[in-house]
Amino acid sequence: MALNAAFVGRTFPPAGPYHVGIEKIREFAAALGYTSTDWLDGADPIAPPTFPIVATMPATRRALADPELGLDYRRVVHGAQRFVSSRPVRASDVLMVAVTIETIRPAGRHHIITTRSEVTTVEGEHVCTAYSTLVERGDVP
């Protein structure tokens, strides 16, 4: 089944707030294999550059769950991810995420969907933009 192309350009209401804290940063860093805690030193520790994924993935998944889009998330595999940061995520941040569906295109029997997630503080300061490309696997012919 084809994805609903009318969703291209649609921005979903911001998700959040996501409260960043030292323990969340530590857990994420440990999952990535960080062994040094040098970046945790200081009054306002910063997170690894890919940390925003913990806020963007749930927000993206909520957007993609709209039944009118027609996406079967059980068939989705991750294609690509990139972040364009304005500044690091800090342990004191409270983040909001607004997701926009940028593109939907067929690729053989598969469908490729690209999203853009604008990550800001609750005060509106831009933190980063995350781009995600997902592939919905099609049926075997």
C-alpha cells in the first residue's frame, strides 16, 4: 500500500517537554560506550552530539502513527540520521520537538520517508535539527 503523499510538508504539534538531566546523559553516554566523564564536569554538563535522538524518535514515531499516513511501522528499518546543531544539549534543558514530514517516495517495492525534527528549548531557543530517513519494506514479489 502506498503512503499518503498528502502528508508531505505536514508539521505535527510539538512533542514534549523532554527534561534532560545528568542521569539521562550518563545512561545515553554509557550506551554509546563512553568511558570518560570529562564532558560531565562543570555546572551545566553537555550531552553527546547524538543525544537529541531520545526526544526526536518518540516524537517522530507519534507523527508516523497517524493511520491516514498508511505507514506500517512493523516494516520500518532505519535508513539514515543526521543532526545539525546550533548548540549542545545541556543537562538543564527542557526540550520540545516539532516533526515535519519532508518527503515520501517509492523505491521499488519499498517506500522511503524523510522527516525533519526541530528541537528547541521550551523558551524557543533552537538546539538542533534532526533529519531521519526511514524505509518501509515492501512485500516480497
